[in-house]
Amino acid sequence: MTAGPEGSEDRVRRGDDGSVLLLIIGFTAVLLLLVAVVIDVSVVVLAKRGVASAADGAAVAAAQQANAADIRQRGLGERLALDDVVVQQIVATYQQDARAGQPGLVLDVSIEGGTTAVVVGGRTVTLPFVGWLGIGHVLVRAEGRARSPVVG
């Protein structure tokens, strides 16, 4: 049973059968994994933009609320002091409205220096694909600041 040149070629060809199929399956798996990662990262980036937008909007809405007693006492020509109770109410209302498009959104507000509303927003985002790896949820946070207007 001596194999001639033709017999050895047959053996080599049979050994290569299916290797292209394995490469295609491997590349397809890598491609699908990359698509899943890109989609998950996009979900986080869009959620971050949404939280930042809500925090900025709530801060601006809060900063526009003037303390009437402060205006009467100090007059015009300075930055208006913010009323803590009114600011809390404005941000709570803004949070309720923003939750329609962003479930789980939480906005916390504080006042810096009496004239700057600082709103910190947060939301937990569920990752659609990488969740099965055990990552699952990501906390997205953003901060918005706005100063009260100068009236004069």
C-alpha cells in the first residue's frame, strides 16, 4: 500500500475539510459578541445623556424660582436667593414628569451659597445583552447646576 502523490493529496484535502466552516463560525461568534457590546454601551450612553438632561433641566427650573421675601428685603440688583422648599417642590415635579421616559430616575437637589441649585440625578440601567455575564445593571449618574438670575 504505497501511496503515490495522488493518494497523499487526497489525505491532505480530507484533513482540511470543514476548517473554513469553523473559521466562519468563529468569526460570526466574535462579530455577534461585538454587536452585543456596542448595543449595551449605547444603552448606557443614551441613559447617561437622559439623566444629564433631566438634571440640567431640573436645576434650571429650580434656579428660576425667586424667593419673594428676599427680593423685598434686599431689593433688586443682586442674585436672587433660592427658597429651599420651593426648589424641592420644583425638582420633585420635574422628576415625576421625567420618569415617564426614564423609569427609576431619582433627582436630589441641594442649594449652594443660597443662589445655585445643584441637582444630582441617577438611574439604574439594565443591559440587554451582557446581563447574562452577571453584570446586568449599571448605575448612571449626572449632575446639573444652575445659578439664580441677576435681577436689576
